[in-house]
Amino acid sequence: MAVGDVIIQTEAASTQLDFQPAAGVEVMVSCLAYTASGGAAGIFDGTNMGSFGVSSTTQTWNMSNAKIMINNTAYLRMLANSYPIGFTGIQIK
């Protein structure tokens, strides 16, 4: 991957998605899509996960105007329930 490359990843229902860029690489996640009922998304450091919350356990979250910076030590983790999950982003470093 190179600076400016677009990253798109989707996963099937009932899966886990971890996107951890290589050392020295930074990515700006611009869109997350998941359903909060049984699913979650957040920044993970290998031990702890800080979740991006939603107001309803049945709400579908399509965060299409996000600016979430991730790297090799603080990366994206998404957990799916019975719906697919995914994200898009762009490499910035």
C-alpha cells in the first residue's frame, strides 16, 4: 500500500474484522457500517477496545463522515452479529 491508496474491507455476518496497518503506516477510516445489536466497533490496542457507541441496540450505524485515525498500535476492530460489517479508509502515511 502507498499514501493515497483507498482501503475497503467487508466481512460476513457473525465475524470479527481487525484492520491493523503495518508499522509506520497510518490510515484515516472514513466510513464504518455495522448494526449495534450484538455488534461493535472501536479502536483496539491489543488488550483494550474503546467502542464507538450508538444510541440504540437495534440501530444500524453507517458512519459515513468519520475521520478515525488508526495505526499499528491503535487499530480498528469490528465485531459483527447477524449482519455484515465493513469500512473504508485512505492511507495517509
